[in-house]
Amino acid sequence: MLMQIAQQILFVLLFILAVVFFSKKIKQIRRNINLGRDEVINDHPDQRWRNVLLLALGQKKMFRNPLVGVLHFFVYAGFIIINIEVLEIILDGVLGTHRLFAGLLGGFYTFLINAFELLALAVLTFCAVFLIRRNVLKIRRFLSKDLNGWPRSDANYILITEIVLMALFLTMNASDTLLQSRGATHFTGNFIVSQHLQPLISGLSDGALELLERACWWLHIIGILAFLNYLPYSKHLHILLAFPNAYYARLTPMGAMENMPSVQNEVLYAMQPELAPADAAPPARFGAKDITDLSWKNLLDAYSCTECGRCSAACPANSTGKLLSPRKIMMDTRDRAEEIGKSINQHKEWKEDGKSLLHDYISVEALRACTTCNACVQECPVSINPLDIILQLRRYLVMEESNAPQEWNNMFSNVENNFAPWKFSPDDRDAWAQTM
């Protein structure tokens, strides 16, 4: 009895600690995202909820490659659905019961566990396939130097963790049902997948089986709580952030660039001075130099990045060997936000460190390579927009630092004087037709 109470107390303490640490990190991430400037995004809520259902939940863009789309959907949906079973584990841990819902649900309980086991087998199998794709087949977008170091290991750690968690779940069920067949007081019947593992452990004594079942139970729930707290440090944070990111995605056509109201107003006031308000003041900054100049949506994009590399694989500049990688743009933005967040944690406020997103993290060469084709935006499965960050950084380069290639400056001059990129007078623009 005392041992049972001690286990319940230990479980409650572990659960509370896991939730506290997870909540603390999520609050820090929310604070980091809010370091960005304000942006109002609340139009067309019906279309936004549709994006959540199709893009985040239904993973619509993943199905452009049907095989990978199906595998990813089963891994994602299977892992989420299986973890409904965690509710029973938590209640068993708190109350000191065993399979609390078995008696309440009767035959439906066996149906649910059978469904969970089939999904667990699918998750285990497909995670192994993804490991092979990354480490044996070595698909090009997974070999990029963008992923050198921690990012490359991160994906493998998550896939291995999911395989281990599913194996623990099936082994726990196999040992429990084998104990039941030997005269345990409760009885659920064998389950569809785990029953095939019973021959592997049938030689164990009742005591050893009970120890195996309890070990798998504890390791399974500890693994899930550890995964919960690993999530905010991993690219797999997109499991949570894909939903708000899909909701707040831009709904305007991808080819429509967002003009700067401050610049539009400057032109308007120059042409019609009488419209200028008496207290009109120039904008504090054109474009973006650091993450505090970006909007909160840009930073939400960065934290939502799955690092899958579909954006960089589709990027024509990246494909021709140029330095630009939309995936690295998002990773660098997130890394800079994390760096500033750590400084705030240490000093209780943000203190300038002499660094900035532009130059220290993202190079001028990479920014200039972008053709603004929107291929990265089109390909992203979770509605991230790397191009918006690139444009804002380039605006700062051109408008604040006067840092542009001579070819760009010639084009700017032609647009200003001739209303077109070419060095022809507007009056002569149709002269070519007279020679036909």
C-alpha cells in the first residue's frame, strides 16, 4: 500500500514538473514572437479556418507527393491519436488504478486499443522509413549544409523517440495481456498487434512480466513528458504552431508585394502637400535590420519552420548554387530571436549586443540572390513566407544603407525618370512598332 502511494506521489510530481517546464518555455517563445512589431491580421476568418483544416490538420500541401503525404499523415495523426491513451495513463498514475477505462467501456475499450495498436505499428514502420530516407537514401534536401550540426541530429532523435515510444506501448500491452491470461483479476482480451509479441516474452515468470509491464508503463509516460519538453527546442514545434501559422497566413495573391504605407504617404505628400498632417513625421526605419523590425507574424513563421527544405529545393537561386536558402533564412531568424530571448532571460530586458539579423546572420549575397518568384511560399506545407523577410531586409539595405548593386541603381533611376526599368523615354516606348 505504501509503495503504491509512493508511486502515485512520484507520478504526480513528475507530471507537474513536466507541465511547469513546458509552460515556462512556451511563454518564452510567445514573448520572443511578440518582440516583433504589431500587425493586425483578422480579415476573412472563414477562409482562415479553412486553411487550418486543409493545410495544418489535413496537410494538403504534403500530398503533392502522395506517398510521402500518406506516410507523414499517418505518423502525425497516429502519434496524436495514440496519445489519447495518455489520458488513461495519467488517471491511472494519479488514482493508482490499472486500465481505468477497461471496465467502463467494455468491448469498446478493446476496439480503441486495437485501433491505437494499428496506428502505433504504422507510426513505428513509417518512422523507420523516414530514417532510411534521411540517412540511407540521403535525399538531397536533407544533405544541405543548412542542417549541419544540431538540426540534422534533431530530426533523427525525434524519429527514434517515436519508434521507442510505440515499441514501449506495444510491449506494455503484450506483457499485460499475457499476465491476464495467467489469471490476473482484470481481463481485456488480447490486442491485435501486441499479441504477436507474446511468444517473445512467454518464457518470463509472472514477476518478471509484471516488472516488464510496469517498466514499459513508466518509460512510456516519462518518454512522452520528456518529448513534451523537448518539443519547444526542436523543429517539431511545428506540430503545435502549424495551426496558428495557417490561420494567420497571408490571403493576398502571392505575387502582390506589400507596399510600405510610409513611403506611399511620402510620395503623396510630395505631390499634394496640402494633404500632409501638421504632425507628420518620417518613419523610424525603412525595412528591417533585426527581428524587432519584423512583424510578430514573421517571427511566428520562423518558429513554425519544419526545416523540411522544400522551400530551398524549389528555390531557383539555390538550385543554381547561389548562397540563398529560404530554409536557412527562417532558421537564422529563429536563432536570432532565441539569442535575444536568452539575453532577456539573463538581464530581464533587451540590451543591444552589437549584432543584428542582417549581416551577422543573413548575408547581403544571399538576399540579393532572391528572384522574388514565390516558389518557397508556394511549397511550404505550413504556410511560411520566407520572401516577406527577405524583402524587408533588402528594403533596409537599399533605403537605409544605400547598399545596392550598380545594376539595381540603374534600374531605380530608370523607374524614377522613365517610369519603367528601361532607359527609354516614355514618349519613345512605342517607337518599335513603327518599324514593323
